[in-house]
Amino acid sequence: MVVAVAFDSAGEAAVRDFVRPTDLAALPPVIRDIMGWEEKLWERAGTPTYPCLIDRDHVVAELYGMVNVPSSVWIDENGRMVRPPESAGSSDNFRTMDPVTFSMPADAAEDGKRRRKVYVDALRDWIENGAKSRHVVAEAELLRRTRGFSDDEALAAAHFRLGTYLHRHGKAEAAKRHLDEAVRLRPDSWNFRRQEIVLRDPALTGQFAATPEYWEALQALGDRYYYPPVEMEGMPDPVHPNQRATGG
């Protein structure tokens, strides 16, 4: 069973067109490149029939330690995690993107499609083979790949929750202070950062938070990863994180 969760504090208005797109064929090819969908996978795309939830408070992200999208976690029929939260086949390839046109070099786009295919094929293998899938992570390794929250991260989550609450109740200035503090305390949470950007400007609701501020924060990463590499059999070697976007 697949369950999709959209993390967006603006609620349904922000994600409606993504959860229930009216015309997939009308989406520009650059979207396929960004998301890493090769043609054969894209041809199978359709309006989701599985549950698509909207998590305005980012509760799922908080519980599983997710700091970016798209992220996934594999949970078996017994409720046991068999793969920890990880990027669902995305990589730092997108940092080669032109921030104005969103276009990507052909080699980066093709590499992204290879990674997405590896991830989707691994998911299919798990569906078919269950606990015998070579992509199921042993318990000891699962513990290695997961960790608890630091004091700063826990405090960041509290500030984020309070900030979104205040924003919903019309207290924009007070909300901004708490959202800014959440980003300061947990700068690796791009979920926090994007929400802070979008909630500050209602015109960005339902849009990519690709503002100059976002690109500046991305470039400031330097040699640090935006998407930590996925540890999975068959996955190509990690893209060097210094392949950052230029311009803007």
C-alpha cells in the first residue's frame, strides 16, 4: 500500500494541483528532468488512487526526522520499518539547474533518471519479495542509519509548530520570528526553510519556493549535501555536492 503525504502548512490550496493534477501531459519536460522520471515511467503516470494526505503541521516529517522532499520510508505489513527515511531516488544533480529556466544539463538529467529507476525497481523488488528482498535493511544497519533528535532539533520543531499556528491565526510577525528561529536551529531542514519562505508571501502558495533566498541558501551549502546519498544496491555513486546551481 502506498500512502503519500504532502508537507505544506498552507494546506489543500498549496498541494491540490500536485495531488490531483488535471493534465499530466501539459506538465513541461523540465519537470520530468527535475524529478528524474524517464519516459517509460512517465507514460505510466496517472492521477493517484492511493491515499494522499496533507500534513499541515509536518507531524510525519517530525516523527521520522524527514528534512526534505521527496522522502520515503518503507514499512512492512507488521508495522516494522525496513528502510529508514531517505531520498526517494533524488540526488544533488538538480544543483546544476539554471535557477531562471529550471533547465538542467542533459547528462545530469539522465543520471537523475537512472537513480530514480534504481529506486523504483528496488521498491518493486520489495513488493514482490517482501522480507527476502535484497533491499530490506537489517535491524543493526537500520539503527545505524537512524538517530534521535538533538536538543536544538527538538527546539526547532517546537518553534516551527508555534510559528505555523500563529500564522494560521493571523499573527504574521510573531509567526515569522518563530519560523526564522526554527530555520536557524535546524538549517538542514529544507522543509522548515521552504515553509518559512512561502508563508511569508501568500503569492507563493502552491508554487516552488525557488526564490533568490532559496538559491542563496542552496549555494551556501558548498560541499555539503542537499540530499544525503541513498545507500542502496545498484545506486550509482553519489553526485558531488559541489555541483551547485549558478546564476540567479
